[in-house]
Amino acid sequence: MIPLIRSLLCATLFVLLSACAAQPSHNTPFIADGIEAGATVPAGAVLQRRILLLGDAGASTLEPWQASLARSAERAALAPDKTTVLLLGDNIYYRGFPRKDDDQAEYTEKQRALIQRLDAQLRIAEASGAELYVLPGNHDWYAEQVDDQANYVEDYGRQRELNVHFEPYEAGQPPLPEVIHRDGISIVFLDSMWMIQGEDSDVELAAQRLRELLRETRQQHPDNLVLLSAHHPLETMGPHGKYFSSSGYRFTVWLIGLFTDIDAQDLPHPRYTRMTDAIREVLADCGCRSVFAAGHDHSLQLFGNRQQSAPQYRIVSGAANTSKLTGVGNNANSLFALSQEGFVELDVYDRGVLLRSYSIAQPEPVFSYWLWE
């Protein structure tokens, strides 16, 4: 009875206090002062690699096809041989890939509907011909394992002869960081949820593996940009960074925290900071030019500070579904922020690295900026 009363009290407080005055949320683009945000590509620049970053698409529809997914497929189809699509986790809401009972031969209609949310994302590869990599998020791990989703993704690619993979993943082994190398860029895959929920020894093992991968990358591909991809961001001004678009909601969460455990999915939690500290420590020793891309918060964000140690830029691209959008603010490192359905595109040219952010609300990028030129 006491847990029920506590839950009812928290729910009542949530409803009452969420009606308080709102903090700002960037429902139109925030662009930091002094930023030239309409960057263009100079004549003669050669595209080496295009990376499309989409996260938190786990509520997407196949028919009609989710707008951000269809739009990203159009971008990928422009140069499929030079494009890599990264799905940044939370690929099926709410509890990941459905599991069959021991005596269940076929998926139920409800389970097939959930799997279609993943199919909608994998369709990008089929429609464009570009390679596609799926990363796990916290909601994918709520299924208690990601083996079923990994096997489904790999089977999808094999059956259709597509370059589609689930990373990082190896059956029966810890999901330690992995890397692929492309022209101008090396992409590292991290399972951030496994690191958050794991033991200290798991995080140390992942950090050691990451250190080895970055050392090898520096030796074999010294000029490559390093892109680290995961579900959980290193920096965010969304709810998982404890920024709420309602001051009442912010106070409510603080009050609920008096009665419940702190959520490990939020950046201030010790398990979360244990992971981010380990990653930052490895990157500080790398001396590499790097970008960290993640989802988790349902908005589009870019943070930068070239004077600090790597990663010099942090991206949040978790806005692949309008129904999941959350408010977003800005801090001293914020270069761009927007709460609209869309995705981020990272283009590596022979003369620099250009970031574009796309919203389904307009055909042209809402933000374009040279990270390096």
C-alpha cells in the first residue's frame, strides 16, 4: 500500500507542478552568437565520406514511412558508396526487441508491429544502397539482452544482400568498442548502456579496448577524423542533462527524487559519469581530432570548444520521431540546438568537416557549420 500511495503522491505533484512557468525550449533554431551557420561547400571540394546520424527512432512507422527516415534515405541515396548511416539506439520503444515465449512458434501481431518500428529504420539501407549500422540504447537493453535484435538486424542484411550490421556485438562476448575505417574518418562504436549498467571492471575493460583502438587508428590512419558513436551523450541540455522545458517539471523531478532512486539514464548519475569520465580520460590521451555523437535526448544539439581536450565537438541527434521530442536549452558550449524532428549529417571533405542539421519542416538544412576547414 505504501508504494501505491507514494506513486499517487508523485503523480499528483507532477500534474500540479508541471503547470508552472516554462523555461525556454528551442522549438526554433538556437544558433550561438558569432557562428556563421550558413556554411557552403566551395567549388572543387571532394566528398570523402558522409555520415548520417539518427537516434531514438523506436516509435517510427513503416506505412507511412517516418518523415525523418525517408528524408535521410534521400540524402544517403545521393552518394550511397560514400555514405554511412548510424542508428544511435532506442530502436524499439518501450522494451526493445520482443521475445518469444519458449512454446511460441511465431511472433504475435503485437510483436510484429513492434518489429516494424525497426524495419522502418533498416529500410533506409534498402532504399538508398548505403551501409547502415545499428547501435543499442537503454530501451533496447530493457529486453534484458540485445542478442535477438542483433540477430534480426544481421539476418535482415543477409537476406536482402545489404551492408547492415549491429555494433558493437559479438555473440557470447562483452560488447566492447569496435571500429571501422573509411576515407577520411574512423568510426568507433560504443555500447554505452552496457557500460552504465556494468561493473567497474566492465568499464575498465571497455576503456582499455577503446585506448587500443585509438592507438591503432592513430598509427594506421593518422589523418582520419575519429567519430565516436553511442546512445548516451557526453553533454546535453535536454532532460537527461537535467534541463527541463517546464520549471514546474524540474522541481517535480527533484521532489520525486526524494522518494525514488536517481535515474541512471541521466548524466549526473554516478554510473553515467563513471562512463563519461572513462571515455574523456582515454580521449585526453589520444591527441586526436574527434567528435562524439549520440542520441538519448530527443532533440538536435551541437556543442563545441576547440580549446578543450578531445572530443572537440559533441553531437546529440535523438530527434528521429516527432512524438518523442523533448525540450532543449543551451549552455556556454552550445553552438546549435533545436527541438524538431530531424537528423544530423556529417560530411568529411578533402578540405574540412562540415556538419548539417536537417529538420523535416523544410527542405534545406536548418544549420550548417564547418567543424574544421
